[in-house]
Amino acid sequence: MKYNAFKKLDKVEDVVRQQLKDNIVCRDNTTYLHYLILKDYYKATSDKGKQCDTEAFLSDLYDLLHYAPNAETIQRARRKVQNKYKEYQPKKAVKELREKLMDDYSDYAVAD
């Protein structure tokens, strides 16, 4: 596989594994797992770009993640609109990239 966009998956898997190990709640709650990972990434970013109090932001982020639809649900709905109903199609380049990523992911998944 020439284009290996999925090397990052191993790193994400390590982060997820550590959170699952350290936080039992995450084992049953993907939203909380997502929140903790975003929280760690946010705290690791530079303070220069932060425009509000970190704790206030993280509280708002948790509320958004808890009440808003999760990323997987939104992605599934987009796929349904575009693939099943053939509406609002992406640009050709995006469509080709998605197909390439699907092929790469298939190769990655079979490799394990």
C-alpha cells in the first residue's frame, strides 16, 4: 500500500487504550471517552490560541458532546444522504479520496 493514511490509527488506538485502562466509565460510554481524548488534546495545545477559560470551555465541550449528535451519527447520516439518496454529492476529488481511504482501510484491517 503506497498511501498509508492509517498509520495514525495505531497512535489513536494507543490513546484510546490508555483512556480505557485509566477510566472505567469510558468502557461503557463512548461520548465520555471522546470528551476525555479531546480534553487531553485541548490541554496540550498552546495557550496563545485559547480565547476563554480552559475549565469553562471544557465544561461547555462536555455539554455539547453529551447533548449533540456524535460524530459517528453525523457521518452515518451524511453517508445515507449522499450514498442512498444520491443527494448533495461531494466534489469528484473528495469522492475519489474517500474511495482511496476505504481501500487503504480495508488493506489495513486485513493486515492485522
